[in-house]
Amino acid sequence: MYRIGFCSHIFLTILIYANRISAGSPPVVLWHGMGDSCCNPLSLGRIVKVLQKNLGPDSYVKSLKIGKSFEQEIKNSFFMNINLQVNDVCQQISKDLMLTNGYNAIGFSQGAQFLRAVAQRCPNPPMLNLISIGGQHQGVFGMPKCLYSSHKWCEYMRLVLNKEAYSKWVQDTLVQAEYWHDPIKESDYIKGSNFLADINNERVINTNYRENLLKLKNFIMVMFTNDTIVVPKESEWFAFYSPGQDKEIMPLEHSVLYLTDRLGLKVLEESGRLHFLSVPGNHLQFSEEWFLNEIVNKYLK
């Protein structure tokens, strides 16, 4: 009897808290980037505090944890298959009663395209606004420098990607290979990419992906104009190299993806829901003032 009563009390408390949240700012879900973790006090841990301070005392911020420890989270950001990570996150979100009425999502670096996959594959509970900060939505081709260069996996990753990015064992085990986009061998990319070619509807047109992405109130993409980590940096605005070479950038609006609108990006832009922001500086270098003015105050409150 005590156990049942205790659980009922907890459930009631959660519902009351959820109702208070729904009356204010929607909950926020965060997904960190490569080599980081949910609660690093120098990165997402700090973002959580900024959000809680500025969204009010009843705000709910969920920083996604992919792993049971700090070390495992970092390792998983390199070696846990993205599709498995997305499935795990979909389960986390669907079971979180605080998110039942919808949530805003902020992805940092690779966490941004992973959250886009969540929006496309797992529409319930609904993602309201998707904010991509330095995400690589058309993938990367070349990684001259790791954000966390102290990790021994960075150099290993570069060596493997340059040689065997689309072999099955690499696609199954190396996260960055799953959004490695070779514009010179476009057919190899489309055929071999486990993740990016799928969520970009480049292999088979999944109409659910398009319909679900169009449910967003806003899709905000932030590019860092002096980015030396993401190659090419224009991938942060869903642009990429013109097929067959790796010098000239084709703007999103000129791409087949946009012109055929297989993801709904054209509709999002024409309806004023696709936003392109830029920040001077290197990868993920932004001030708290910019974050509050351009992200929190405009899209999260």
C-alpha cells in the first residue's frame, strides 16, 4: 500500500509540475556534440544553468545523456551507432512526462543533425522549435582539427574516414562516418551512408520524414563564419559542395534537395519558418549575450 501511494504521489507531483511548465516556457531538450557530455560544467552544464535562470524557476531543461558515465558518454559520441543513439533518445523523450505537451530542441554540433533525426522519426511528443548550433546537416568532408584534440580517437577517426568511410564495419561503429559526405564519390555516399543519406531522403523518399519536419514551428540553423572544425562550414546552413568536386559551395536553394523539396525545407522557408543565423568566430564560440538575444528570447520563451 505504501509503495502504491508513494508512486501515486510522485505521479501527481509530476503532473502538477508539468502543468506549471505548460503555462510558461516549453521544456528544452539539449544534445551535446562530439567528445562532450550532457553535464560538462564548461559546456552544456553551463547552458543548462543559463536556460534555467532566464526561462524562469519552473523551467524544465533536459540535457540528453547517452551512457551511464561521463567517460562512456564521450566514447559513445565517437563509437555508438547514431541510429541506436536516436532510438535511445526517442525512448527517453517519449517516457518523460515533462515533455508530453511538446518541447524545444537545441543541438550543438553533431547533436543538431541527431535531433533533426528525432524530429523526423519520432514526432510524439512534438518538437516545437529545432535550433541547430553548428550542426552539419549535409555532413562533412574533411576534419582538419578536432574540437577536443586531446582525445586520442580524433586522429584515429580522421585516418579511418579518409580510407574506409563507407565500409560496413566503419558505418556500424564510427559515428562521424555516418555523416561523412564525399562529394567526389556521391554514389558511394548515397549507397553507403547509414545515417545522413537516410535522414536527407537521398536513398529512398520517406514521406513521413518530410511531413514530420514540416510540423516544426521553426527550424533555426546557426553557422560560425570562421569555423575551422566543420568542413565545409556551409553544411551548418544545409549547403554543401557541388557534386563531383570539393572546392565550390552550392547554396541550399540551388540543390536538388531543396528544389525537389524532398525534406520540406522549401516550404519551411517560404512560410517564414526556416532561419539562417551567423556568428563570427570558430566552432561553438558564442557569447551568453548572443545566445540570450538571438535564441532564448526569440524562440524559447
